[in-house]
Amino acid sequence: MMWDQRYSEPGFAYGTKPNNFLVDASTRLHPASRILCLAEGEGRNAVYLAGQGHHVIAVDSSAVGLQKARSLAAGHRVSIDTVVADLNDFVIDPGAYGAIISIFCHLPPALRKTVHRNVCSGLATGGYFILEGFAQKQMDNDTGGPRHPELLLDLEELKRELAPLDCIHAVETEREVREGSYHCGLGAVVQIIAIKTDSEGQHQHRRNPP
């Protein structure tokens, strides 16, 4: 398995520091939230969030990566829950999470749509979805991310997939992404912060209250 091989390399493939966008976006989260981190790998983001007082569940298909995540958590004297599972099979329970995190989680389009549908269901009212991933334009760069265009992200597609949520930040931009040895320079990225505004996942039209 490619991810087991990558995470078996010395050190941490994407470093031990959390993603910069996540750090900024996480200031919006409610205290002591129950948080699901998708494709969490070696745990850098889960450990950061646990250090902020959240209850974090990290899911990844690589047992090797999650073993390193637990070691990283122990080194920071925090606790995270880990689940070894393919996102094809992992069940996101409805209304179970105060936040769901997707940082450089690149999936085949059909699976991505299914996961995002389940994300919308899995958030509790007032819960946040935070995403950063490489955009289609990342094919022009040699600084990390998939080399298959179908795995890269399109902002308009993402907004359609996340339509049950209110997107309060949805941009495509370029920024320096320096995370370990595999994200190493200027990256074309998509960023999303979205909130679930009612228990059914439907928009509440705040400008026209009932």
C-alpha cells in the first residue's frame, strides 16, 4: 500500500506542525468539540486540535500512519482516537460531530461526492466543515499533491457538493505550502469553511427570518 510505504519512511512525511489554514480556521470552532479528521495520516492536525481541548477522531486507511499519529499525540501529552478504515467503508454517523476536517484529502470523484454528502449529514447543528486541498491548477506545479487531475479539486464542484451547508469562506488561491518533504512550495489550493445552520442541513435565510 502506497500510504503505508510513505509513512514508513523516517520522520514525518508532511511534518509535525498543523496545516496553517486549519490553525486559522479552527478559531471558529466551539470549545471541546467532537471532531472528525478525514485521511489524517500521521496525525499532525489531529494532535493540534486535541491540544486545543477538542475530542478528536482520526480516520485513515494506513495503520502505519495512525501508529505515528498516536506516538505524536503521546509526545504532546494529548489523546486522540484513531480508526483504521478506508473512506469507502467508514460510516460518518448523522449529527455526530461539531467539526469535520479534510486537509489534502484527495479522493476519486464518486467517493468524494459520497463522503461530502455524509459530511453534510454528519455535522451537528452549528458544526463546521474545514477543507483545504490542491486545485486543478496544481498540475502546473511540482510542489506536491496528486498527479492525476481527477483527484484535484474544483471550487464550483465543491460548493455544489456542499450545498446543504452555508459556505462562509470558499476560495481558490495560491500560497506557500511547506509541510514536511512532500509539500514544498507554491501551491494552488482550494479552501472551504462551511457551517451547518440547522438540524436538517438546510439553509436558514437569516435576512428573511420567519
